[in-house]
Amino acid sequence: MNRPIRIGFVALTDCAPLAMAQELGLFEKFGLTVELSREIGWATIREKFLYGELDAAHAPAGMLVAAANGLGGLKADCLTGMVLNLHGNAITLSQRLWNAGVRDAASLRDRVRKKGRPLTLGTVHHWSSHSFLLRLWLKQHELEIDGDAKVVVVPPAQMVARLRAGDLDGFCVGEPWNSLAVLSGVGWVVARSAELAPMHPEKVLMVRGEFAKLADEQHIALIAALLESARFCDEPANRERIADTLAKPGYVGTAAEAIRRSMRAVFDYGNGRIEPCPGFNIFFRGSANEPDAKKADWVIRNLVSSGLATAAQLPRRTARNCFRADIFARAAALASPALVPSAA
């Protein structure tokens, strides 16, 4: 491939491995020229990926499985050789609900039933972890989809503005948008995804099958570069630098303080609740990056249990096939065993 590798991403804290690979010169280290393309939301990523405008993308793991199996009517030859991160999401409710006495899911249910008006809750993509975590959280607390809450798709960067305007009563989204809602005084976090599904896979490097086949060496080098970046991103000593980098307009483009809040060892839920949280974003440790069968099964199981897909639509062997631990193993052998130095 003579042209740059085109990779799409959405403005979220968990695009950090891509951003830092660019900033640290890791793509160049592995002989790659990469063109990062910031997109509005996952619908844009999906369309550009399906029609060949992107070779690869930072994408929700559920989007990969949905695209590979033709959910929504459009099927793509795609796979992943790397999970980019674990965790990273939260469910945020409006400050208006807090001011009305809501403190948790039980008091939220009581208010909804008393008012007789369904909540409007935002999610970022129909087949993302945000959608099934939100739906399963509602179900766990006896809140019914459609009857008690309707779920609408909103691009991540628009969540806080829609919450402020009153269009949404809450949302499930990745950082820094939960923390920005808290920082702005318009929302509070009721649950983190790490609490709802410990060690769950979140974003993956989704690549076109054609790219993986025709540019095999570049694909392996790309994952190796991102693995070194992921190690860098997981080091607490590097988190301040990462937050400052992501705050730039070309990446996330919001307040660095909002980004820092999910990268610290404590997390501010809002309204005075601050608790230890050493693993809000996990980029490397604990075999986070290997796209193994266990991670694939978690995605498949939750798409089905949340009602977003049927078991017939997601044959286990077919769905598992897009998680390629063999590709990951080759890239891991190529990556340097030493941490990327934190100094520029």
C-alpha cells in the first residue's frame, strides 16, 4: 500500500492509543504513514468503513460483531487483531433529576412511575456496549424500555449539550463526556461500566478484511505500534500528558480537566461523591489487548441478552471469527518489550 493507512476515530478518551502513537512517533518507528480522521460519531465511522473510505477504525466491539454479521442490513468483511481498552463508560443522569430527589436507580424508578412520563436516555450506537449496558441496567432495576424509558442514539460529543437543553434525561457514553457533565453542573454519574461489567472489552481496532489480507505486514506493524502506545497510556505517570494531548482540537477537543477526571485513581461522580477508581480506563494491563474468545463471547452474549440481536443472528463460531488472537500474537511478538519512555 503506497498511500497512508486511513484510520477513523471518535472524540473520546479511549482514542488515546491512536493519538499517542501519532504523537510519540510510534507509527513512524514501525515504518508506517497513518492518517487519523476524527469523525462525528459511530454512524459516520460505520458508513465510511463499509464503503471503503477507512482502512481501520477505533470502534465499539459490538459494532464490529454487528457489521461482521450483517445486523442492520449491511454486512462487512471485518475483523480485529487488538482490543484498544477495557471499561471507560458510565451512565449519567441530569442534575434536574438529582434536584428532584433522585439518588439511585430505585428512586429514579419511583419518580418515573409517579410522573407517568418515560425517560429519554441517550446511547451512542445501537450495537455498542453503551446500548446493552444501559438496557441491562434498566432491566436490572425494573425499568422497562419503551414503557419507562426510550433510548435514542446521539453522537458522544453532543450528549452534554442535549442534557443541558433538556432533550435527554441521561445517557450512557464514554469519557470525557460524563465528567464534562459533572464539571459543567448539568449531570451526575449513577454507575460506571466497570461496576456493571468488570473487565469488559470496549473499543477495538476494527479493520477491513481486504486491508488485513493485502497489507498484512502493515497491519501487524500497526497493531505493534498501538500496543506500545497502549502500554504508555496505561502508565499513571503519563496520564497528565495524555490528557493535555487529547484536549487538543484535533483529538477530543474539550477541557483537559474533564479528560483527567477519568484518568486518575479517584472518580468524581458529582454532588460530592468521590471514590477510589484505579481502573476507569484500562489500556494495557491484564491482557486487555488480546482479542480472545472470552471477549468475543461477552459481546455476543450481551447483544442477545439485551434484546439487540437474536442468537440466530449471531452464530457463535461466526461471531467469534472476527476476533483474531492469532494476528494479535504476531503483533505482540513484534512490539518492543520495554515501555515507551514518558519523556518527549
